[in-house]
Amino acid sequence: MKVLIVDDEEMIRNVLKEYVEFEGNEAYEAADGMEAVRLCRDNDYDMILMDVMMPKLDGFSAVKEIKKLKDVPVIMLSARGEEYDKLFGFEIGVDDYVTKPFSPKEVMARINAVTKRRSAAAGQSEPDVYKFEGLTVDMVGRNVYVDGEKAELTPKEYEILFYFIKNKGIALTREKLLYDVWGFDFYGDDRTVDTHIKMLRANLKQYRKFIVTLRGLGYKFEA
């Protein structure tokens, strides 16, 4: 696996590079967002570890530019752990978000989880289309339509909705959602699930009714 490490702090780059290479991967470095975008124009990477606060071009802006070029998994690294920053990251297609200070082992666990999740998604055989009243979900094309109008969902919202549909009628705890959708034992609280489902419900408009809250437990998709 080729991993691009983007951080303006050389010490952090060196530590992450050591762990990435220890597990048999190739590590590449960039000191700012502009350098990362240039590298991604000319090279293909299997994973990007992207710092948020950097000179010249911040991490979020760099990710948006890179996503225009190719669909590569991105894990954000940031000292800012505010919910707004995490939401913005997920909205632009970030796969995961790690708050500094972090354990390099945790970062490696998240790299492995994102890789495993993407590989599993690529190998899944899904029915073409599901319809629930005016809600149409195209599993293969990754398109969702609300009364004929395409809904703009983030990659994580797609994953959550598809997971709900595949487990229709089954009570799902927040812990199970974290493990199966995020793909790892979550390092923190489970408000991440609630935040993403709130965003998903807003995009589904009146069909948010299909995602039922189970007080004290989690959620269930009923349609």
C-alpha cells in the first residue's frame, strides 16, 4: 500500500512514516496541502493521512482538490476536534478523522479499517434498486432519489443508508453501527452515529420517518 503523509510538522511525518513502513507499506511525504495536490496529480496513492492546519493550503481545501482528481481514501489528522470540523470533513468525502494527540497505533488501526471497509464494499453484490414509497435507492450507482430529485449525500451517509436497508427491520445499536459501518472499535463516544444520522435524515426529507430512533438503544430502518 502506498500512503501519502501530509503534515507541516516533520516530527509527526517521521513517526507516522516509521509505523507505515513497519507494516510493510510505502510511505511518501508532503509538508503542505499544495505539495500534496501536486503529488496526487502525478502519482496514485492507496491512502492519504492529511493534516488540517497547514501553510499555503489547508487540509480541507487540499482534499477537495484531490477528490476532483481521483477517489482516494483520506484520514484527516487535526488538533481541532470540534464537531463542525468533523462534519465538514465527512461532507467533502473524508473517510475518517483522528484528533491530535493520537497514538500511531490508532492511526494504523484506522488505516486498516478504512482499507478493509472499502475492499468489502467493492466486492459486495447488491440489488440494483430499492424503492420505499417516494424514496429510491440505487445501490450499484450509489444514487438516492427523494420524490424523483437526487439527494446529495456524503460517502458516509450512503454507507449508513445502505447498511440500514440491508438490515431492514433489525434493531441496531450505536455500537454495532460504529463497528460495522466505521469498521473499527471506536476511539471515543458514539455521538458520531447520531450526528451522521441527523444529516442523513435531513437529506431524506419526509422519508426520514423510515429511520426510527430506539430510545436507549439505537436505530431501526422500517419501511
